[in-house]
Amino acid sequence: MATDSNGSSHHRVHRLRCSVQNYDWGRIGSQSRVARMFSSNSGLQIDESDPYAEFWMGTHESGPSYVVESTNTKSNNNGVSVVGSANGGSGVSLKSWIDENPNVLGYEVVEKWGVTLPFLFKVLSVAKPLSIQAHPNKELAGVMHKARPDVFKDGNHKPEMALALTEFEALCGFISLEEFKDVLQNVPEIAEVVGNDYANQVLDFSCRAGEEKLKAVLRSIFTRLMSASNEVISKALSKLKIRLSMASLELCPLSSFIRQLTDKEQLVLQLEKQYPADVGVLAAFLFNYVKLNPGEALCIGANELHAYLRGECIECMATSDNVVRAGLTPKNRDVQILCSMLTYKQGFPKIVQGVPLNPYTKRYRPPFDEFEVDCCILPHGASAVFPAVPGPSVFVVIEGEGTMCAAPFEDVVVEGDVLFVSANTRIYLRTASESGLHMYRAGVNGKFFEASS
């Protein structure tokens, strides 16, 4: 890697070879956008029998990216270059390369987070529900990583944002108090599991008692539900299936009690088929059922309960892989930790629509310093500029073909290409095909730089 006498890199834009995660909830083979992108990025063939769940772009050791050097590296007198195809040549890890070239992060980023990329960028292809989970705040993450480093992979927090590429469904946060009361009245199986005394605490609750008291009540009833024995949950779910079957117009057309099942009831029956006798099936009644359209985003802070259900999305987060699970999963569960760490905030989450920067680009800016995401969709013949910013960026091409320029250099980019862009680098994009160009950029949240200045 060429450097000047001060150790600074001559390269400002680098192609990355990135990692894939084959979790069992991923879409199978080439049905998965993740599989297609990884194949294009790596040059490896898709295994049509394997699930492809997550495409990771960043420095986390659980799925590192590599800076790719090859023979077609191009440069100019200004020291701007783009490294050649990610399918060929050897590479060093992006983490190691940043360690050797900290200037690529920008002064303010190094001052705040040290010599590390503060965000992790992903593409997800979800075929069936992920676990009911939450991510610890920084203090708790540090404690858990120290105690169980084999399970909790790092000491960082993991606020995140999911930006829908297709219709995308998730469970996120607790329903409102009024909805909670309706559930306890209309889903008798939950009241049976937790006991009438616990259920009545919610049914009799008055908002005048205060938010903190409400959170304590919710914590107690949720903990009791999630801690119930497998035998109790299995019996409750059997009753639930029979009751909903009797109520369903499709399954019992002659019944005088027939009705159309609600979206939540239909979801719960689907979850039960995928995770039979799992407490998470019953618990789903207590969570907000969120449906995102393409271009809509959901922000999830520390200690906020959620579970992605189906669809494909762009995801960005602080650089961490810490997950505390308690349902809808065959993996290790930490029920008591999860129940004790949650915020128990209620109400439907805010859907982020993005703010237009120009006719083709929207910015999604969450309330987290580590990251923001830009979506750029260029029709045929269009172009867009990404001004230089004080921190690093990672670009990924989702669809189409175009040309990326870091003046005066230019190179063609296609689906699956991932590029690391150093701080203070201006990027110019234009389309190179009839299909246009669909690209996303992750970078450090601009509000962080505004506050620090």
C-alpha cells in the first residue's frame, strides 16, 4: 500500500471484498438478494441449497471486509485511486488497513471513537422470523462481554436502523396500554399463563399512576410470560390454535361465531408453524406489528425489543454483534437478562421517511452518532454528487450499473460492488445503463460533526 512520508494513504476510494452470513432464517440460494450480491462481490458461485441471510460491510471480526488490491488499480497525479475488481487479487482486512492509515477516518472520528470504523453496514434477506431480541446499551454490553466473550462478541452497544428494500415486516416495541388491555381480554391464553392477579394489574391500571409504575407492571407480566415452562406454553398454544381455528371463516364456514382473523392473529398462527411450542408466539401479541414499504425505515435503540419477520432491507448499526434473545429461536436464550434490560416504552414506533437531498437522493438520519444512510436512485442519464464529508463512507450498489468518480478518476460500478471512501472525498455518480443505478451510502451521522464544530 503506497503511503507518503507522513504515512497517509494515496488511495481515497477502495473496493472491498465482503462477508456473508448463512443464518437459517435467510432466503435460499439465488432467491436471496444477499446471495446475488455476495456472488457478484466475491466471484463465488451461489449454493442453491444454502440460506443467505446477511451481507456484511465493515470491520467487525465476525464478518470482516477486505481491501482488495489488483493489477488494474488506477491513480492520478492527485493521489486518487480506486482499487480494481473485488473478484481478484489479495487483500488485507479493512480493519488492519484502517489501523495503518487512521487519517482515512478523519480527525473528529478518531477523536470520538479511536482508530475504528464506528458503523457496520449490512444487506438482509429475511425468509422467516429472526429471534425476539434486544441489544444492550454500552455499559451492559461491556459487562456481558467481559463475563461471556464467547456469546457477547464485543463491548459496544448496537443501535440500528432497518431501511426497507422490499415490503418489510417486523415486531418492534410494546403495544400501548389500551391495546395491552384488549389483548388480555381477547387472548385468554396469555392471562392463563401469567395468572389473573398479574393480568388484573394491567386491566385495572390507570394512567394517573404514572409511567414508571406502568413500566414496572409491564416488566413483571412480561417476565412471568417469558419465564413460563415449556409445558405451560405448549398447552396454551394448543388452546390458542383451536380457538382461532373455530373463529376462522376459512376453517369453519358453518359456525355462527365466524369472523375474519386479524393481521396479528394470522401472524401468530404463521409463527406457531415455524416455531411450535415457542413462548415467542404468544409474546408476539404484546408487540407492535410494523409493515414498512420500500424506502421507509425503522430505528431501534439500545434495550428495545424487536424481531424482523420477512422481507429485504439495508441495515446500519454501531459496530457490534451483541444480541440478547428470548424467543422464536433455537439459539441460546437469556430470558432474565432480556426482561431486566428492556426499556418497556409503549406505543407504535416512528417510521422514518428520509429527507430529500436532491431529486435522486434521500438521507435517513437516526438519533445515533455512529451512522446515517443515504439512498441514491438514479434513472438512466442522471447523475448525483456526494459532497466531501469529514468522516469515512461505505457505498454499496444494489442494482444497475454506473460510474463513480473521485475527481478526476472514474470507474464502473455494478451490483454487488462495495467501496470504502476516505474522509474529505467528493464523489460523483452517473448511470451507465438503461436500468439506472441504485446505491446506498453509510457514513458517520452529520449531526455529530455539526455538534463537534
